[in-house]
Amino acid sequence: MRYLATVFLGLFLLIGCGQQQREQPAAPAEPPLPEGRLAVEQPVVYAATAGDSAIVSLRIANGTAEADTLVGAEAPAVTRNVALREVVGDTVQTTRPATSIVIPARSRVAVQLVLRDLQQALEPGQVVLVDLSLARQGRLRVRVPVREAAAPTE
């Protein structure tokens, strides 16, 4: 009888632990860095009207053994004025204006590009071509999808 009680108690504890593990969401794991190269991840810009500004959000992943520096960006089809902003902070993220942004070796850096005074409207479904200028890598062309603007919250 004592043996059966011990077995049932053990099963009860195992089942209870299993349920707790399933209920806790797993933290999303970062994908591996691109081996030996730079890559742009998660580029997006939201719909905007002509004359307004739009913000391109992206991450630059540096899988090389050397740092590189983002020194500029262009989007000539939609604007002649692009400003760089670096995303800083781990839990509460803010941005700060930058003239250049260092991308350390084997790391990821979040960046925003402000497309000022748009020459044309950005509509959901379009793709904006953005050329990033990097000190070591040179020019890197990025296809940035235009998404529907988020609805304002009250």
C-alpha cells in the first residue's frame, strides 16, 4: 500500500511539473548570425502619405569577425532626405539621432531610418528600395515591405 501511494505521489508530481512547464512561454531564441557576412533582418516601413515622414525599422546582423559602421542611407525613389537613428535600451527602447552607427563583430544592432518629406505615398504591399552605406561592406540594397499603419490607441 505504501508503495502504491509513493508511485501515485510521484506521478502526480511529474504531471504537475509538466503542466507548469507548458504554461510558461519559452523566450524566443535569436536566430544564428549570418556566417561571415552582414545581413539585414526584419525590415519594415508603415504606410504614409506624400509630404510626411516614415520610419524604416530594421536590424543589422554582423556575422563577421570585424566591426562595420553604417555611415548613411538613401531611398532615392521616395525621398532625398534620410536620417539615421540608433535604437538603444534593453527593456525600454528609445532612439537617438546618429551620424553613424557601429555594428560590432558578431552582434545585432537595431536601426531606424527616417524617410523625411516623402515624394510619394507609401501604400501597403509596396516595396521601398533602401541603400545602406557601410564603411567596410560598401553599399547594401534592402527591399523594405510597406505595411498597414497601426491603428491609433486611445
